[in-house]
Amino acid sequence: MNIGILCWPTSGGSGVVASELGAALATRGHRVHVFSYRQPFRMQPRSERFTFHPIRIPEYPLLEYPSYGMAAACALAEAARSFALDVIHAHYAYPHAVSAYLACRMLGARAPRTVTTLHGTDIALVGQDASFACLTRFGIRQSDAVTAVSEFLRGRTQSSLEAAADIRVIPNFVDTDHFKPGRHLHDVPIIVHVSNFRPVKRSADALRAFSLARRKRPARMLFVGDGPEAPAVKELARRLGVADDVQFGGEDRDIEGVLSQASVLLSTSEFEGFGLASLEAMACEVPVVATNAGGLPEVVADGQTGFLVPVGDVDAMAQRMLDLLDDSTLARRMGEAGRARAHDVFRPEVVVPRYEGLYDELLSSRREAAHA
Ligand code: GMT
């Protein structure tokens, strides 16, 4: 198949999932063309079957707000003609589902089939904004198929946007050959928190929970990622007197290297469509303390691969981290169970064929319609 993937290039999970899906599909023999305004964060084109196409957005003085979504539609339409795309797979509803729809309208009868994958904030935040809600709903309704990365997100989309009756759940995946346990090289345990420092991540809770746990035993905390609330969280570390034990590592491409050194992954989000960082930690045999929010309970098995705690309950977060740091047998058992779950349920060989099957279904239903 010839597959076009449209995604964000930033370090957020949707671009990571889109790039890794592209790489996996190319390995399975498809030709995959990735479109974004710069090369996605974790995309490494390794073969001629997996190529990146930048979306260029010209700047004209008259156009104070250059339209990325329209430029994406043109890029997709051109590429669909040049590469005979069978499928356009849009990751993140707004504006990508709408760009895919417009591209298809430009192509008429030769249009590829479209798939939109919903990731989380496209529904819970962007999709709730009055400026974007109706186009989000429209883009979803016009897609030939819609997937969501968790059952939770499917339900949330149906109830909050009344968007599409038929949303299929295909979870995210992790390559357990790549994300694997490492030998811990540090003398004190390291708590890792991965965040783009937006309010939805509640990263200050992670710091507060760490500072409570730190009163009871030596530990260090590593924040991975960057974003608008990072300066405030750094300031809070100074005020709480834990700055010497806290490191802000910024965006790190070697997330598997970081996670393989972690003793606990702490996820404090108010909402997660899925919670990819928690899954990646599990693959590295790292137990997870996560909020009982969004799709996280579908990833982290409470009491088996980690602990789920209420959103904002920093005392419970601290206690659960201490439970794990103080009991190495429990931590090892949960880490191993996490890796087993990542491998059994979320490895690419289990998940990627579900996308392939969906593309096949869409293409064969079109062939059947043409022959009817
Ligand atoms: O976490 C973010 O804010 C980034 C965001 C994105 O769209 O890139 O991630 C979302 O997609 C990931 C991949 O499916 C999910 O694992 C994250 O849970 C989801 N984030 C949120 O819903 C907050």
C-alpha cells in the first residue's frame, strides 16, 4: 500500500506514535510518506520506503496567520497524485482530519481513503474550543474511519463531540526490543516525570509528591521535556528546598536511555488520551505511579504494573513511590509485570496489523462498491 501520514513534528505523543507507525508499516513492506512542517521528533527515515515531506507554509505580509491546515491539504493532494496514495492517515483531529478531507475533495474519484486517529487533547482541549469544535467534529465525521487510542477517548469523543458513531479503539504500541531494562548506574533512585509542562500534566504535583517522598528517603527526580510551565516548576523546586535533587533535562531524544535508569515513572496528568510515557516505562521494567485519569487505567494495571492514584492527591503519590522505593521485591515484580504486559498487549506486532487491517477493509469496500 502507499500510505500518507499527517502528524505533528513536536515531541508530543501523537507525532511519536505516527512516526513509529510509519516506520513499522515501512518495515512490513508498505511505502510510507510522512507529512509535517518539520521532520517529526523521533522519525528516523531508514529506507526509501519511509520518506519525510515537509509542508511549506509561505509567509506573505498580507497573510498574518499563514494557514498550516490548508498548506497541509495541498501537500497531501499533490503527493496523493504523485505517489498514488491509497490511504491518508491523519493523526490528531484538528486540523489534520480536515486537511485530509480537503485533499480528497480536490482529487475527486481518485481520492485515497482517510483514517483519523484521535489522541487526546484534540478532543478534550482543542476540540472543546469554540473556534475549533465544529471543524473537529466535521473532520471526524468526514473520515472514512476513525480510531481512538483508548476506550476512554472513544467514549469521551462520542459524548462530548457527538462526533461519529463508529470509532474503533487501537491502542498505542511500544517496541520492547528498543525500550528495555538497563543496569541502574546511579547510587540513589531516580523518579522520572515526562511532561510538556502544560496545565493538563499537573507537573507541579509531581514535584510536590517528590518533595514529600524525599523527606523520608534519598532520591532524585528527573523532569524530561519542556513547555510553558517549566519555569514555575523550577521556581517551586527552589521554594520547596529540593532544587539540588531535581534535574530538568529538557527534551531528550534518548527517552529509552532515561527510562531504563528510572526507579519509578510518575505521571500526574489530569487527563491522558493514552499515556505513552507510562507504557514506555513499563517496557523498561519501570513501575508506574499514575493518576487514575483518562486512558491511563487501560495502560497501567493497578496493583500489578504500578499504582493508580486520584488526580491531585500528592500524599498518595508520595506514599506509593515510597512503597516501591522501600520494597525492591515489589518494585521488581511490578516492573517485570509491566514489561510482560507491554510485550503481550502493546507490542508493534500485535497493534500495527490492526491498522493494516483497517486500511485493507477501507480499500476492499471501495473495490466492492466499484464492482457493484
Ligand atoms: O501529551 C500531550 O500533551 C501530547 C499529546 C499529543 O497529541 O501529541 O499526546 C497525546 O497523544 C499521545 C499519543 O497517543 C497519548 O499517549 C497522550 O496521552 C495524549 N496526551 C493527552 O491526552 C494529554
